[in-house]
Amino acid sequence: MSQFGKLEKTLRPILFFGNNWISLIGGALTTASAFVLVGFWVVSFFGHSGPINPYVGIVIDLCLPGLFVLGLVLIPVGIWLRHKQLKTAGELPAVYPQIDLKDPVFRRGIEIVVAATFINFVIVGTASYRGISYMDSPNFCGQSCHVMAPQWAAYQVSPHSHVACVDCHIGSGIGAAVHAKVNGTKQLIEVMLGNYPTPIKASLSELRPARATCEECHSPTRFVGEKLLVETMYGDDEKNSMTHNLLALHLGGVDSLSRLSGIHGHHLDHYEYVASDSTNQNIIAVNKHNADGSITQFVSADWKGPVKGVTRQMDCMDCHNQATHIFQTPQDAIDEAMQDGGVNPALPFVHKKGMELIQAEYTSQASAATKITSGLEDFYRTQYSGIWTGQRGAVDMAAKTLVAIYNRNVFPDMKVTWGTYPNGMGHSAPGHNPSPGCFRCHDGNHTSKDGKTITNDCSVCHNLLASDEANPKQLSDLGLQQAAQ
């Protein structure tokens, strides 16, 4: 039998059984979605890198490829069902309708089918790659799922807003990718069923270690030395009196002689701690691994039971736990806004009123935007009519800034409010960081069996050069006073 004859014998039943509505619908779906996909890719290539709207991305990079593959699957499914139906009914033909491969029109059709099959493989491969890439994009992670709104808002204004989410949250290799997709599927099911946690909290034990994330860009052994920190604050009086704190931070590190010093240097030793809660805010014991192989355990005097709980090896994330998803305190947020001009310090009592408005309870961000704006406007219209008429632009700008501060820190639908996500860097201070931070260990209360205590001496980490001073001499000496005002 000639090659044409063998091919004809193979194609006869396929074409016969393929003439059914399921296979035809599959062919239509595949063809239509292919044209749309290829058209979008062409526009995307010559226009811009991809869709800005996350839901457009879901349709183009996930739904349409799914329809394309579904269409391909329906074609053989329809053929199989048609064959089964006719076989059950005893209506299988003894001889399938003849086809003529010598007919140039029919042969051209076969060539088109073969070419289309090859193109389909290319489309499936490209769509799969684009779909996986899109699911790994910050746009998909942050905007496609509304429950991630707090993390997305914080990410956008963080120092790491240029770093893709997957660079920190997903490791390299097939195992890490599979684990991430399985976990993502679990979270998707939780969202669909409405039983996701509010607020969403990620314990440090569930995150990748710092050596695989932070240390890919930052070296903990780099010697930093001293750093001057200037904190600018505003009071609740009519003039919003400005004061400064100046601290010399002993960041240290590893010097040229391999000596450990400062905050970074001393924490490069091998430490483990045991926390009684998943957020690691209550540390009951600290284990120090000594050079001779022994372990010194420092236990909190307030803890009377056995040392049990979440054990974790300390790394960068224990202090810098908000390196990317930064949630401010009301005081810090307004002080920052007043310093950069978003809230004009010349507006009387704007600090006090702003604090009052953004800390009030609202049912939603939309309600907060309306009430914060009207609250500030009513205050100046009734209490300072001259300001209301003469500096209306400054009042409007202040209202918009206060709303923006609220919207990136408070999410009533996710039960995220001020202080929901504590900052481990620094320590508790009135009006600023409510978290114990450093004091989780450095509280003077963690003691070993031989009587040694983890120090709570402030000067080990920093020297306070000025405290609540309007015009610190140090700033004038450094020529920084004007910049700080």
C-alpha cells in the first residue's frame, strides 16, 4: 500500500467521527482563542509589556489559554464519544467514507491542519510560559486577590517596591515552585469559600530564611559603622511645634580585622530563641551557641513553665520584619507627611486634628475618606475661618494626604488597623513604635543559670545625642538644621 493509501486509511475514521458538535465546538474555541491570544501578544510586543489591569491579565494570560487548551481537548473527546455512541448502537460503518488525497483542495486542507497542529504546540508553550510568568508578577500577587490589599499598598511605597514578590516569597527550583503553587491553590480555595484569615499574618517560620532572600543583595558582614538618625516630630499645640531626636546608631558589622561590633556585628553570632506566640512578640528564652560548642540559655524571669514554643534561628527578618510591607504608626505617618509638605505645618492644630481623624473608627476606607475630609474641612471652617478662606488649598491637600495615610495603613474589611503588624526594628516609644522590638530580648529580664543577663544598656546600640529639642546644636554644627526644619 502506498504512503497516500496508508494516510487515507488513517484519516477516514478520524474525519468521520470528528463530524460531531463537541469536536466542532472544540475547534471553534481553539481557533477563536488562538486569534485573540496571538493578536494580544502582537499588540503587547509593539505597544507595552502587558496589561496594567490585573483582571485583564487574568483573562489574557490565564483564561484564554485555558479555553484554547479546552478546545483542543474537546476535539478528541468528541471523536471518542461519537465512536462510543455508534458502537453501542451497532451503527459503526463497515467502510468509512472515502477521501481523495490526490484532490489538491483536500490535500491543502490536510497541510493546513498539520501546520495548525504545529502552531498550536507553539501557542500552548507560549501561553503556558506567559501564564506562569504572569502569576509570578507583583501585579497578579497584589491586585488580583483583594485580601492582599494591605500587603500590596505597603509594598508599593516600600524601599523594595522594585523587587518582585517571588524573589523573596518563592525559592528557586521545581520543589519551591510546586510548593508555592500548591499553597496558592489552598489560599484560592480559602478565598472562594470565604474562610480566609483576617487579618492575614505570615509568621517568620513560614518565610524563606534571610540568607536566601535579604542576603542575596545585602551583606550582613559589611562594616557600616555609625549612622546618624534624625527624628523630626510635631506637637499637638496650635503651632505644631517641631522638635528633633538625634541618635548615633552603632550599626557596626565585621571590620577589617574580622572583629564583630555594633548591632549587626553582635547579632551575627549564632542565636536561637523560643517564642510563646506565632508572631514572636513574647520571647521566653534565648539560646546562644558558644565557640566551644556549648549553649547558654537566657530565660525570661516572667516565664514559669517549661521552655516550649516556636523555636527559630535569629536572622535579619527578626528585626527588619517590615523591610517591604511597612505599616506606619499614626504619629510617624503624620510627622513624615508634615515634614515633606503633604500636610502643611502652618495649619493650626493640624497635627492634633489629623491624629484624631485617622485614628477614629470607620466601617470602610470609602467612609474614612469622606469623614476625614469633612472632619478637617469642618474644623477649619468653624474654628479658623481665615485659614479656611485664605489657605483652602493647603486644607484640601492636608485632607487628601490624611486619607492617603489611612488608606495605606488601615483596612477595615481585613481587620487591619494601627499596630496590627508590629515593627521589630527599634523598640516601644510613646507615640511611635508600640512593639517591644529590641526589648523582646534586651529587657534586662532574660537571665542564664550562671547569673548572666542579656543587656538592656541603651548605649550598646545607640547614643542619644538630643531628645525633643527644637534646635539641636549638633544639627547646626553639621549644617543640617535648615534641612530638618
